[in-house]
Amino acid sequence: MSSRPLLAARGVTRRFGDHVALQRTDLDVRPGEALALVGPNGAGKSTLLAILAGALEPSEGTVERADGVRSGWMPQRPAHYGRLSPRQNLELFAGLERAGDPAELLARLELPTDDRSSASLSVGNRQRLDLAISLLSDPHVLLLDEPTAALDPRQRRRLWETARGVRDAGGAVVLVTQNLEDLEHVADRVAALLEGNVVFDGAVAEYRTSEAAGALS
Amino acid sequence: MKAPWLILRKDLLVLRRSPALLAVLIAYPLVIALLIGLTAAYANAKPRVAFVDLDGIPHRLTVAGQSFDIDNLIDDVAKNVEIVRMSKEQADRQLASGRVAAVVTVPQGFVADLRGLVSSPHLTLATGSGGITPRVRQQMQALVYNLNLRLQKAFIEADIKYVDLLRHGGKGRVLGHDFSIIGLDGTKRLLATMPDSPQKRKIDEFVDDARLALALTGNAIRATASPIVLDEEKGRGRTSLLSAQVQAYGLAITITFLGLLLAGGALAAERDENAIGRLVRGLVGLGQLVVAKVALAVTVALCLGLAILVGFGIAVQAGNVEGGEPWQRIPLVLIGVLLAGAAVGAVGALVGTLARESRTASLVGVLVVLPVVFLGLVPKEIVPAAAWISDAFPFVHAVRFFASALYDSSPWKTIARETAWLVGLAAVYGGLARLSVRRLAV
């Protein structure tokens, strides 16, 4: 495993008006690891993930990206066009990502291929569509925000397989989760956040016995 | 520039998949244009004027030997007002409540003065204040002028009859007295029977001169009564419904509504759909996003503008309207549509970035569009401030561009000026939208 991080947050802070969502934070995402961001609601996990994804600018600090690193981001809320069908959404984002034909992804993730609008799909299907969009660029780093929250057990297993595939190929996975199963099946490192501060950063096994886990449970 | 094109194509696809929304977006501005047209037509409707007859004018009145049907006469000359007969009390009450715009009163003694011709009979006009009062006053002056013209003709014809009596002799009636005269012709015949003498020859010469002079009197009286005559040629102008101005306003209103609502709504919708986060991750620049929304406004404006121009042209051709449709000018108008669409789209993009939500953007769009359109309709001569404010928005410049491009014989000066305005406004509002669009990504 290379020690050079694929993504690195350096002194990243994020404020929304007077509210500080994320205190000054340093975090490395290295190749071959799956990092779980855990913590209670409002701890700053999704904010940190969005900043790592480049979807949100930090108020202070920077995010360093290794040369040529591609990342895929799946936010917690659906982030696609509700009036377009899943195929049309994938074709649009494939065009923007300069990716190839998305038909294979459409089939692999078992997304509806008819002309129904994406807004009419179930929450789980919309979540899978977002996952498909995040995979379009064949990313080195996969950033997932509560990815299994609305998935059935079978789809959950498929998602874990996908995440492990990215990690095992020398990439990295960062996932925000409240689900202990995600830790068990995907993560090998945990960063716990509380009120915008990283209060724990270590291996999953260490986390289970840490004070942070007890405080957050 | 592939990214803005993909976003534009996506927005057009979203529109195509939202037929109800598209129908409303197209129908709404057309309905507004129609309502404005009807309002303008109403502004030209006949004002209601009360007619109070305190003298009891008979239905048929004989003046200067000519008989007038009073009701027909009033209907005939009151082309621009609706005359309603009523009592003085009713008229006063309706004037006070604004149900009539003015009251014309025929005072007692009017008919006697008219018949006597000793002094001019008077009518009294009472009006409200402000609003259409100046127009009603003008129309009533026109009505009195028309009545005077009819009476004048009657008096002239009566005078000419007296002249004819003097020339040819016969029976007549003046101020209730009947008379019979031999006239100049009879005098000439009588002189012919008399013996020649210097006195007879002088009388004979006078009779010849008088006959010659009086023969020209009729036309001379008519000419001096109406030194200038206005001849009206019917049906030479284009009906107002199909006028250049209506076409220009219809186009400009439609483009303003559509461009502003579409660009603003579509930009704010990127945030509503939570897609903006994906786009700003290096897929689409914020400036490119503004360009895509302006391009959306331009594309829709061009499609709808062309449809309106063709539809209008077909109506003009089918109706065989004077002047026809200037088909060869349509490419020039479409350049104006493109510029206006860009300027309006830039305003819409700014609204979208400030509103941040598509529903708010649509509401703000409507709230902005209506005053902008109505300000553009206020004549500069009446409220100069309205014209200055209106200059800061694309609507009025689009109207001037379209009207000039369609029908001015040499439109280039106006087109150059309005092009500069539209390009400038597009740049200013587009720049502001670019500065403000960061708000969507937060």
C-alpha cells in the first residue's frame, strides 16, 4: 500500500453563516483503504464528504488530490434530474464525465430501462441511480453518503461488493454511515466526528473498543 | 463548450417531458399579450356621455328651412362617444359616481336661439377630472364642430336659395313672412319691353353684372365656409389588431415571459434537484451554467418567435391585409429575438441565482415581468421616469427593435441603437448572474 494519499483534507473548515459545521480538520484517504465516517446527526460527516468530493468549497483549508485521481460521489439526497429517465440521466452525466456508454452500468445495477421519470422511482432505485452516476468515471475514490440507508439486503450486498472492488483495485472508499453492518463488510478504518471535530481516527477493531464508540453509541 | 450544450440539451429534454408546463409557459404570455391588447382596445372604447335636454328639443327640428331628425343627427355625429339621454339629476349623480365621463346639457331657449339666429345658442359641458377627461373634452368639441358643420351647410343652402330667388325670381319665406319677387331674370325681361333710354341701359348693365356675379355666389359661399376640406380615404391603413406595434409587443411579451421564467427556473432547479453539487465537481463551470441557461432562453425564444412571426404572417396574408407581411424582414427580426432572448435570459439567470429555488424564481420572475412590461407600455411623454426605469430592462428595447425591423423603411439606426442596448444589458445581467451563481453551490 502506497503511503501517498489519494485525497487529503488540510485544515479544512466549513461554516454556514454563523454555524460551524466542520472544525479545522486534517484527514488522509489512502489507496487500498475503506474509511467510514461515523457520528451522530449534525456531526459534520456529510459536509466533510462533500468537501472531499469537491461539491462544496471549504471556508478555510484545502483538499489535495493526487494527480489524475478520479472520484465518484453519491450524496445522501438524490442528485439527479427527476424528470429524466434513469437512462437519460446516465447518458447526460456520462457525456459530462466524458465516459463511455452507460448501458453496462444500467444493467449491472438493475436500474429500470423504460422511459419512466426518475422521480417516480422508489427511494432505493433512486439511490442506486446515484450510485451508478458516481461510478460513471470509473473512480479511484468512491465517496458514499449513507449508501445503504434505503437498500434491501440483496442490493446492500451488491453495494458492498462494488465498494470492496474499488478498494481492492488500489482505490479507496469513504462512506458516511450509521449502519454497523457497513463497518463490518466494507470499512477497515473509522473516523468518528462529533460537533464538527474528528474525535477518533483508527482501525475498525480499535474503534469498537474505543471511548468514542461508547460515547457515540 | 461541450458542457453547456449538454446542459442545454438536458433542459430542452426536461421541457419536452413536461408538456403541461410547456403549454402553460407558452399560453400564459400569449394570454397576457391578448389581455393587454384588449385593455388597449378598451382604452379606445367610446366614453359614456349623459345628454340632458332642458329645452325639450323636438324629434324633428326645422332650421333655415331644413328639417333635422335630432336623434339621427346626434347618432351620426357622435361617432366617438356613447350619448345617453337622462334627467339632470341622474346625470349629476352618474357624473359624480364616474358612470358617465361627461354631461352635455341643452339649456332652455336653445332651440329658439338656434331658429332666431340673433345670438349663438349654447350647450354646456360638465366633465370629471383627470383620466380620460381631456379626451372626452376633445371628442365633445368634435361633436359640436360636426353639429355646426351640419347646421352651417343648412344655412348655406338656405342662403343660396335666397340668391337663386334674387337671380331667377319666385316665392320665398323669411322670418315667417311669405313673399314673391320677379328676380334679375324677370327684371331683364321687363326691361326688354321698355323704350330705350340712358337710364334703361344703365339698369340693364347693372342687371347683367349682378346676374353674372350671383351665378358664382353659391360656390364662393361654400368655399369660404370650408376653406380646407379633409377627404378621408377608407381602408388604406392596416387594422390595429394586425399592426406592427401589436406584432412587436406580442413577440416581446412572449420572449420576456418565457426567457425570464425558463432561465430563472431552470438555474434554480439545478439546486432543487441537488444536481448542482455534481456539476460543480469539475463537470460544468459556474459561468458555463449561466451560459447554458441563457442559451435555453435564446433557443426557446427563437422557436416561439419564429412560430409567432409565421402565424402572424399567415393571418395577414389570409386576411389580405393592406401592406402584407414583410417576410423578407423575418431574418432581421430573428436576430432581434436572439438578442432579446439573451438579454432576458441573463435577467432570468440573475433572478434564479438570487431566488435559489425554482418556485421562488418563478414567482419572482412573474413579479418582475409584469411591471417591466407595463412600464414599457407607458408613453415616455406621460411619465418620463417610467421610460428611464424601462430602459434598464430588455423589454422596451426588444419592442423597438422588432417594430423597426418589421416596418421601418430605413431601420438601421434604430436597430443599431437597440442592438447596443440589448447586448449591453445581456452583458451586465449575465455578469451579475455569474457573480451571484456561487450562491447556488453553497
